[in-house]
Amino acid sequence: MLIEHSKLAGIPVFELENQTKVADLVDFFIDEDELQAEAAIVHTPGIFDRQKFVSAKEITEISKTAVIVQNEESVVSPKEMVRLNKKIKNRAKIIGEKVYTKKGEYLGTVSDYVLENSTLSIVRIYIKKLFDQRIIHVSAIIKVEQNKITVKDNFEMVKPPAIPVSARTELA
């Protein structure tokens, strides 16, 4: 199943063992080379802001309504995931990153992306530039780094279909 990142932010994280809520999903830590989530970044309840990690290997299931992990011990302090903790401030966040072609043409900023829930791999990104919106398939992405995503010069960029006026009034 494909799920948009924007639909996942803030959903609860439940542990399978006792079937209780242990955290809320904040974001994903994306591996820039594989374009796959290495971990989920979550917020645990409490007085103090408690950002924690859940390794992608500990995630049993992701749906549009919840993330399921093995047990409460799946949610760990960033200090326990040393490599990711060192990279957290300098990671590419995907959302908000600027997208350029290999030749340097600015295409827009990433507004959302789609994950395949079984592999936690990015399938496509959505970019916006003023009034223009585009969808870029992951196969066109050459490199992801902090503050910049580079895509192939010659690739098929899809424009989302325009919503007819009659359909817009039905949605409102």
C-alpha cells in the first residue's frame, strides 16, 4: 500500500505486545542513498519533549491510522542509535528540500512524498513551485543531500490532473 507522508505525521504508535499507545509519529529518518526509511522519529508522552527513534526493523506495520511496533522497548532514546543520532541535525528531511535537475534548473520544493508501507521506500516525491505542482518518480532521483535533491535532466515529470470545476464544488 502506498501512503503519503503528510497523512502519517502525528498518527499514534502502538505496541503489539500490550496493545497500548507508546508514542506519536513525527517523521522518518530517510537513508539518502537507498531512499528508504531507516527509522521512525517519534514523540513519547510526558511533560518534557521526548524525541525517540524506532528502527525500521522494529516496525511491524504502517497504515494510514497507526504504526505498529513489536513492544515498548522498540521505542529507544536517540543515544541508543548512535549513528542516526550523529546524523539527525544534518540529515536530508525530504520535505522542504529544493529540487534541481543535473544541469542546475530549479524545479521546486518537495511538498510531500509517498512511501510503500511494506518496504518503507520512497516511491515518488511531490514538488511545488509557485502555482505549479509536479510528481517525480524515485527512478529520476540521482542524489539526495541536505538542502538539495538532484534529478535527471531528461525524465518524465507528471503534472497532477486538474480538478474540474464541478468536482471542486462537490469537495467543498
